[in-house]
Amino acid sequence: MARRRMIYEGKAKILYEGPEPGTLVQYFKDDTSAGDGAKKDVIEGKGVLNNRLSEYFMNGLNSIGVPTHFIRRLNMREQLVRSCEIIPLEVVVRNVAAGSISKRLGIDEGTPLPRPIIEFYYKDDALHDPMVSEEHITAFGWASQQDLDDIVALALRVNDFMSGTMLAVGIKLVDFKIEIGRIYDGDYMRLLVADEISPDSCRLWDIATGQKLDKDVFRRDLGSLSDAYSEVARRLGVLPPANAGKTGPKLVH
Ligand code: UDP
């Protein structure tokens, strides 16, 4: 069989040409990195978990009318997505202070914020993804003011959906990052949620114990990353319970 054409390889995912025009195959690797690639490891099974978790969140968003690039999961590590033009911004939404906002503004981690705060970072590894303002974004033409209004509305809807979904399984959504893509229908342009939504790009704290169930486990050497991600998947019903399969083979689909 002819090898698929690789379109792009990032730190945690690879994009291949899709089976139909306008589609891509998104492959989830086990590679994990933090601090702009300064800390790296391969966490066995991470890609499988993130493929499933991102499918779960994107399907949920699609079902409430928040447009995403997700079409369907293809197998353990791959999903079919709509090809889109990625806006070069990381859109971060914060509900509780943690990470860079705590450092930058001297706010204790865990302090609830007065309202969800949206921040934009310019996607450029060489520059370490600097924080930018709406002024920079519109002046340099990365997005228009109308796009930004739409991006803020999308980000807040994702926040409400994700906060509720996690709260239902005893997890606090502290913050998360999304990326936004554009698709064109003739002259008409639409924005959608692209990339992935997974514990790699969210901060998730157990409500009862405060235990971290996200990539901070890796960034801060707090234990097993795959145990943390499996716990999130198990609570959401994305993974079968730990003892499933003990009575005999089960169909995996
Ligand atoms: N985030 C991400 N990719 C990045 C930077 C941040 O997914 O390149 C996520 C991160 O996991 C967290 C949120 O965005 O959920 C806010 O991250 P923060 O600005 O606090 O930066 P960090 O402390 O992760 O460097």
C-alpha cells in the first residue's frame, strides 16, 4: 500500500493527507514534551488516551452546536478531521489561577478568578509563544476584530461545556488551551475548534483531593501521567472499567 503523505509533524501529533479532499488524518503520538521541548519523554499509551478523550470532547461540542474540525475516530491512534487553516494563536481560557498567570501576576495557584479570563499567545516556538493582545492580533492581520469576537464567543462556549462535563465527574476545569481554524465555503468563511482537547492542553484538578490529572503531572514530576489520564478517561466512561475483559475477550471498537 502506498504510504500516506505526511502534511505536518508536531510535538504530540502527526497530520497525514486524508482519504477525501478537505480532510486530514490526525495521528496521536506517545511523545510528551514540556517547557518548549526542554523536557521530553515517551509515555506509552498517552496517544491512545488523548485520541479517545479528544474524540469525546469534540463530539460533545459538535452535539451542542459548537463547530469543530472533528469528523470521526478511525482507530486507536487516528481520527479523521476537516482540513482547516489554523489561526496562529493559542487561545487560553482560565477559571482558576495556575501556571503562567500565577507567576506573571503573583496570584496563588488555586485562587478562583472573578470571571473566566481569555488570553492569546502567538504560536511561534522560536519566540516561546509570547502573549499578545487583540491590538497585536488585528494589527498584524492574524485575525480580524470580527474573528476575535467570534473566537471569544467560541472559547466561552467551550469553557461552559468543558467545565460542566468535568464537574459532573468530580473534576475542576482550571484552564485550557484551544486552537481555532478557518474553513471556506466559497466566499464564506467559518471558524471552528481545531487541534485537540485533552489533558495535555487542560488543567484538571480532582475536586475532592486537589490531585492534578493533567500534563502538570509530567511538567512537575508528580507521578504517572498515564495513570492520571486514564483516571480522567475512566471517570468519563471513555475507557472500560479496570476489570473489564477479565471474563473473556471483548470487542474493542
Ligand atoms: N497550554 C497548552 N500549550 C501550550 C501552553 C499552554 O496546551 O503551549 C495549556 C496548559 O496546559 C494550560 C493552559 O494552556 O492548561 C494555560 O497554560 P499556562 O499559560 O499557565 O502555561 P504553562 O504554565 O503551561 O507554561
